[in-house]
Amino acid sequence: MCDVKKNLPANSFDLTTKTNCDNLQSLNYFSLRGERHKMDEQSQLILQRVKKIEELRRDGINPYTNNFKVTHVTQDILEEFKDKGNEDLEKVKEKFSLAGRIMAIRNFGRAIFLHMQDRKGKIQAYIRQDLIGKENFRISKKFDIGDFIGICGKPFRTKTQELTVYVDEVKLLTKALRPLPEKWHGLVDIETRYRQRYLDLIVNPQAREILYKRTRIIQLIREFLNERDFLEVETPMMQSIPGGATARPFKTYHNTLGMDLYLRIAPELYLKRLVIGGLERVYEINRNFRNEGISTQHNPEFTMLEFYQSYATYLDFMDLTEELLTRIARALFNSLEFEYQGVKLDFTPPWRRLTIKEAIIKHSELKEGALRDKEKLMEYGQKIGLQMDRKMRLGNLLIQIFEEVAEPNLIQPTFITHYPTDTSPLSRRNDENPDEVDRFELFICGREIANAFSELNDPIDQKERFLTELRQKGETDNESGMLDKDFIKALEYGMPPTAGEGIGIDRLVMLFTDAASIRDVILFPQLRSRE
């Protein structure tokens, strides 16, 4: 460690006094308290770059200009000339104007080699003093890794046959003050990658690839639904009653209206209102918010696809879901077989279909009769280490046991059907067994990917189920608490027979990008404060 005043180069800024910094607004983020302070290695590098900015401005060079016109991206050159040798490249008359960030730089006296990265890739550039002129070359010698530059020139191949731009014009566009991290890969940097995603995107090609694939997946979903005459809509993010799922909401307060509002936990009830209004096929891709835990599979803010189709059933949506996900797989991999975290997945239809009871029996010691006996379920749950509450309904016990014994074993795409009515307050009862509903969940690699059901459109049944849910939560004033009376009123006008489905976009992207954590597919995940 060194004292700033003792180690600053001659004529450079002294950060221990404010006087010398008044003419450089870019230094405002430094803490200038008038005291002497110690500088780490990175701060010393920043000071060196600040000195270069001072010198550039003194020479009349704006280190943050915005007047360079780009005509091509790196991929244009790399694709067009990938098979060309120098003999063919010498015949090229066109000049290429590119801009990007310097990722590597080597100075050789009167020549500079650098690698420049733009949104489409990375390419090498060769700058020579005798071609761009002594003054421009002097400025180029002040370039650092991380700077943005614009170049103009023609392609050629070096002695090592690397396709390179022979630069005859170069311009500094943005001077970077902070150096890029040299050692970025490895477990020790994972949290920093999430906290400073901008750095992750600069230096980690895999992070950018996940982002591009995420966008591609969402585009494919939109194309698929639009082709089937679904209408994309937007519904409220702030709701007076948080409905459509069982989850703890985020709560806020609107000053002008003088009322509590909640960030939505699901768009379901508003999308159904649109179906009632005559929009027979609707979908929304947008954020949900749940004030719950954070893990490799959960983030408080996440993206959901929900879509609804009149005159369809949950059985129709199983076929539709197969079609959607197989289309995505073919588009990304040109195959229905791919790997996720070392596990080979096969998306070839038809996918396996099991009832929830069949799945429990297949992966536990329980027999058919025990699944209708609350005491036996309690006993078995305690045996396998579950916290079983006697107040829980039979359906809740079944779900708990299913999640423990069966769900982790559902690796290949599997539809689980015939969920208990107790745990499905918005689903239509099965005609043959009213204790079950017409619903499925899709599991892949032991994770729920989709949830769908034939929608409950009986307003009397729906109201009673809402009230039962409120009683289970301990609500005493059921008619005025969280009962969505407007939704019940909408149902009373009549909703056509309808199927609806929700698919977690983040988990879907994890699957198709081989990402182990949901934080890898969300650009800015929520993290615990370091303070």
C-alpha cells in the first residue's frame, strides 16, 4: 500500500484535495474529504487512467465522443471472409467501420495488436503508426483494456492466419476508468457475477449466450401462440386483492387512493376476466412477485407465461404443451434429445402421463387403499421425515408425500394428473370423481415446469372454494377479507368452458440453457445485502 501524495506522477491530479479536481467532472464519484488516504492496486490503475484522460483533454481529445458511424459488426467480417486467404483479401475494396470494447491489447513500438468485442463477437485489429499517422498513433498508445474504440479498415490474415482488420482510421469513443477483472472464472466469483452482471456480460461469453437464448425462447413462444390466434395482453401488476395462486404477496400503499395494493402473485383472475369479456384466446408474458424464499430455483421476482383458451380442456393443453416445448427444442438443438446438467433428456412425444396417486405408489411403499386414509398418510409422512399437521386436509397430505417421494424421480417429461380438489381452488372438478380436478403439472428433471387445468366456471362453487381457503388461513370476516367479489361477479355473467396454463419462463430457460441456478438466467437476481 502506498501514500497517494508520495506516489502520484508529476503533474497528475492529487485526489487528497478538491482544488485539483474541479475541472474533471468524471472524478466526482471519488470521496474527496481533504484527508490523505491509502490506495489499493485497482485504485492506482484508475489513477493512471484518470491521468490519461487529463492528457487527452489537454490535447483537445474528447474521451467520451459520440460521432462515430458503424457500418458493420464483427460477425459480418468473420462470416464473409472465413474461407478467404490473403490473395483474395487483397482484392477487397470495401472498408469496414466497426466499434466495440477492447478486450486485449499488445504494443509493439510502432504497431499495436488488439482484440475488439461488439455484440456479435470478437475480432483482431492491427494498428500501425505509418498508416494512421504519428499523432493518431500517439493517442492509440493511451488505449486500455475496456476502452471503446471505432476502427475503419480492410481484412487481412496475419502470419498465424488470424483474420484481422488492417486499421487505417481509429477513434477513441469511451475511456474506461476501471480495469476489467483478469481472473473471472471459478466458484469464488459467482456472487460477484450476479451482483455486477454488467461485468459478467463483458467477460463471460456464456452469460451472453444464455441471454440470447432466453430472448429466442420467448420469441418462439410468442410465435407459437400467435400462430394459434392467441392475443397477447397486459394485466395489472398492482392489485387490490392478490389472487390466482397461494403465495405471500409484497404489500405497498397508494397515497392518492388511500388504499393498500399488492404486487401480483399471478395474473390468472384478470386473464379470466378477459375470457369472460369475449377474448377467447389470450396470453401474457410478464412478472410475478412472491414474498417468499430465495434458492437456486426461486427468485422473489420471476417471469411467467399464462395462456387461456375457450372451448379447450386440460387434455388439449397436454398436447399443446408437448408441441410448444418440442418446437423450442428443435429450434435450439435441431433435435429432441439434449442434456441438462449431465442428464440426457428425450422430448420425443408422447410424454409419460401418470395420476398423482400412480406416481406416489410407483415411488413409495404406499398402496392404493392407504391414499384414501388420512391416518395412514400421516403415519407414512412422519416415517419419511415430513412435518405432518393433523389440521391438514387429505389432499394436502397427498401433495406433501408426492413432492417428497415422487417429484425428484420425474426426470423425463412427465404429466401428473388428477390433483386433489382440496389443493386446486380454481380448477374444474372431475365429472367422475368430484374429489379430484381436471388438472396436470408437467415435471422435467424433478422440477415443475408447467401447471394447467380446465378452469372452474361455476360461480357458486368458486365462491365456496374461495371462502374455504380463507377459513383455512384463519380469516374471520370472510365476506370482506381477501375474497375477490368482483371476480365472482364476473363469473356470474358466464365464462365459457376454458383451459388455462402457466409456465415458468425462468425454469424453462434453465432447462434449455443447461443452467444450474435460476440466478444464471435472470439478469439481475435478488441477493441478500452485503451490509
